[in-house]
Amino acid sequence: MLLPFVEQSGFAEDAEQSPMSADERNEEDSVDVEVEELMMEELSFLADSMSVVSVQAQPVVAQTDFDRRLLDWALEWLPIRDDNPYFSEKEIDAPDSVVAQQLYWLPTTIEMTYNSVVRRYIDMYLKNRQRQLGALLRLGDYYFPLFDDKLCEWQLPYELKYLPVIESALNAQARSHAGAAGLWQFMPSTARIYGLEVNSLVDERLDPYKSTEAACKFLKSLYALYGDWHLVLAAYNCGPGNVNKAIRRSGGKRDFWSIYPWLPRETRSYVPLFIAAVYSMSYAPEYGIAAEPFAEGGTIMYRNNILALCADTIHTDKRQHLLQTAEVLGVNMAELRSMNPAYMKDVIPGGKDYILALPLNFAGGYVQYEDSIIAYKADSLIHSQKANIDMAQKIMYDGTYSSGGVTYYKVKKGDTLGAIARRFHCSVKQLQKWNGLKNTNLQINQRLKILK
């Protein structure tokens, strides 16, 4: 999951070679022991792999590093049709040499390395998750054209369109226990840095269009920092601070497989899982796994709702309720919600540019009847709720809100005064002065004022 960009352990500070504390030295010693154990386990694996015909170098990884948590979490969000009459399990057992060769020939900028961990993830998709893979292929029909357009605009590798496959299983409404949300699994703080609105009324992390734009900005900034796509993917998962720490502990090496043993366990699995997703989505038809058929009416089943396969977008700055559009134009309300998951209360706040996604055959009708839509039931749906909507627009998703030029922050478990100061671009001394604090101790649910 994507961790906050500014709330990591300071990637700028991590880049400096500062003396280690006793705790850091103990941690360093424990890491060295772990690395030795990994290398010993790998000796037998390397002996076996010598007989495999490979077109790329086999990086040293331990078989014990295979971690299914990322894959299982993402696929939890994936809707599948148990009644699919066209689906039947396929027997798949491709030799390592064939899979390695197929990866090599994929037209990608990001290196598609092949090793035992990548192979085990490929088998999870192709052997154990065939139904889910078919559903992913169909959702790809909906989202990949959008991703391709944005990746092209930002001059990024097209294969990055598979990143939301492992982040959210292409479910725009996916939310992690850590607080990440959307197709690209942004945390609230990172989302705001890259221009997304996150409050109790609108969560643009769930907007496929705006979140994809933000993800492109974020990936571009990470590539400017590292110049290596595997490191970019690692930093996307665990944050630049952890990647810089792994680089430092590896003796300054700057490629994923060299710093692999020093990365968090989940991140060790992240790049292999991404490569497996690229392979599985690219070659599924060759293994007889097809996209899940359309539901009746040419729609895609999306959890409990549906998505129109062909969509268009309207830009609007007018405050409105989704029900106004649904009833005036005759659009299915559940479908309209599924296409516009960013509007938490079904309300588009207005006052600035917002995106309204509509089934393709209704977009022209909205343009023609916009004034009638805005006026329809406006008293009951909008005007009578104005005060509540205004307040909801001010209250941020994580409980932070602004009033009278003052920002109020509610302390959560794990917060420190230093981390809060970095978040709001102020100093610890300023926070202490504004809140009458004599020390840096905090209490959960304590309310802090930020006077800037």
C-alpha cells in the first residue's frame, strides 16, 4: 500500500550518512543475521535453478520470501461471477524456460526479471486465481484506456497500468486497514500533496481520473529521485525513507535485487508480484483464460453495483446531487454511484472544477439539460442541506478541519509532535506555543491548533 510521502522517516535526512545509535546498530546486526540465513537457504535453490534455461540473470532471493498477503488483500476486493457459464478451470504447467522467454519478449521499459518468487506469483494468478484473473481482464477493458492516456501524457512506461492490479485489484473503492484508498491506494497526506481533495464530502482518491493523474505525478517524482523503475516501485510501496535506508545498509547499491534483503518483507514481494501481474494479464489469453463476459446490457459487475463499459466525463463547477442527474436523465443510481465513487454523500460540492462520469449515451443529455438537472428537487436535495454540505466540505477525511483561519488536528495512535509539525510545515516549538504545551507528550484524541 502507498504510504505517506512526507510522513516517511525523512527521505532527505535518510540520504545523509549520520552516525548510528545503539538501537540502529542492534537493528543492523539483526539484519546481517537475517541476510546470512537467507543466503544459506538460497544455496540449494541456486543449485536447482542452474538447470533452468533463463534469458536473464537470476537474482538471489529466498524461497521463504514468498508472501501472499498483498495478493490476497487486493483480490478480496474483486467481484467474481460464480455463475459464469463460460468459465472452466484450465490445466496450466508452462516450463520455466518458456515463461522466462515470454517475459523477456514483453515490450516493456521496466525490466521483467524472472526468478522463483516471480514464478510462484505467476502460478497463483494462472493456476489458483483464474476466475479472478478473468474479472481483472474485464475491468482492464474499463480502466486501461484511461491509464494508457495518462501514462502517455506523462511519458511513463505503459506497463505501470498494471500497478493498480496489485494495489486494489482495479477496484476504485478499495480501502486498506492503514487508510489507503482508491485504485492507486493513496494515503490522505500523499493524496493532498499531489492535488487530491480529501474530506468528508469528497475523496478524490476514489476518482479514477484525478487519482490516476496524481499517481502519474508521484511516479514521475520517484523516478526523478531514483532513476530505476524497480526502486520506484519499492518506494511506492514502502516509502522513500525505507528504500534509502536499504540502500545505505547495502553499502550504497542502487538496484532492487541488491538491496532486497534490507527491504521490508512486504516490499520484497512487491516487485515480483508486479512482474507476475504484468505477465499474467498479458499472456492469460494464450493460456485459454479470457475476460469475464459482459453482464446484461453491456455492463461490468463491480462488487454490488455495475459499471457501464463505455463512459464519458462532464466537467462541472455547479453544486448538485447525483440523484438529480439519475432521475432527470433516467440513469441507474447504483451505476451512477459506481462510476463516481469520490462523492461520499452523492453530492458534487461545486465552486471549482469537478468530474462527473456518465454512461456514454447519457453524456449528451446532461449537457443539453444541465440547467433542468441543477434545478430539479434543488430545495430538498441541496438548498436545505447547504449548512451540512458546507461543514462536510471543511472537515477532512482524517478528522482535521479548518475554522476561522485555524486548523484543528485530532491526535491519533502513533502520532508524535515532530511528525505533526512536518505534516503541517511548522516547528515543534510553534506547536507547543500555539497549544500551551510544556513538553512533547501527546494524548490520543487530543485536539491541536495550527495557527497558519
